[in-house]
Amino acid sequence: MNSLRHRVTDSCAWQDASVVALQIHGVSEPTRSTLSAEAKVRGESLQEYLLDVLDREARDIENRRLLAQWTADSVEDAVRRVDQTMIIAH
């Protein structure tokens, strides 16, 4: 699987406007081992793999938000059309 983060050049500089550090405490050894093994299978460092996981999750959250907004907008439009049709019919 290709990295979801795009490198600016062949160096390790990532294309991000700003970077923050996150620390996760209390990760069990089996979880760390599983994630490390998956990163190795993908040919990535654990850091790179976890950045991809976080980016993917953030994108999915944004997609769900947009879908919910689109659905709500579609329902409102349908209600408006029904209301207009009823007004015209009377």
C-alpha cells in the first residue's frame, strides 16, 4: 500500500503546513508489536505507518461529516420541494 502522505522531495520532508507531536501512553506490548509488524510488512517505519493510520482516520471522519451534511441538505431540499408542491396544488 502506498503512503497516504506525499513527500515533497526524496528527503524525509513531509508536505505539511504545520506539525504537532502526539504521545500515546498505555499502549500494550502486543498492540505495539502488531503495529510494528504491519509497518514492517508495508516497508514503513512504525512512525510512518501510524501517521498514515491517523491521516486515514481523519479523512474518514471528515468524509462522514460531509456525507451527514449532504444527507441533511438533501432531506431539507426534499421537504422544501414537497412544501412548494403542496402550496402550488392548493
